[in-house]
Amino acid sequence: MCLYAHQISFTSSAWHALIAEPADPLRAIRGPIESLGGKLLNAFFTEDSYDVLAITEFPEKVSADTIAIGFYADGGVARIHSSVLLSATQADEAKRKSGTHSYRVTPRERTLAASAS
């Protein structure tokens, strides 16, 4: 199973439909997710540049392009950003496969800004 986080902005028409028929406020995103074989696990309305943060599960990895096309085709989504979510175990496995044993940030030199006198 693959988990994703989607940041979603609704179109104006999706907001009007939400107000007119508030029974399923996530209808605009539920349909595209299910049409791609996924399941909406949880969703949160946000006070950000996006309207909703949705957590979904798909039986196999789905490309971000496929997800975006699925959402845009339905007409209720104006903008979407999708990210694959990795568990700690999956991240450790990816690190192991990459041959990297640790990740170390190399500090960069910082210059101090000169102050005006």
C-alpha cells in the first residue's frame, strides 16, 4: 500500500456545491481518489494557501501526474500538490538501498551583513 498527502485547492464551483449541498464536503476529492483505486483515509480543511490536506492510500504507487489528471478531470480541483508518504521503516529501507549509512548536513559558510553606520 502507498500513502500520499495531497494539498488541494477547490475551484469556485466546487465551493458553491459544498455550500449548496454540505452533506459530503469532500465529494470533489473523494470521486477522483476512488476512480484511481484509492481510499481517502482522512482529510482536514486548512487555513493555508490550500483548502484541504488529504491523506490517501492506493494499492500501488501512482504517479503524481496520474493523480493530478484524475483530480483536474473531475473539475472540482483548481490546484493540487501530492507527496508520497514514507513510514520510518520505508525511509530506512530506502536509505539502505541507496548505500548511504547516514545523512550529514554540510554546514555552509555564512557571511555577516555589514551594518550601516
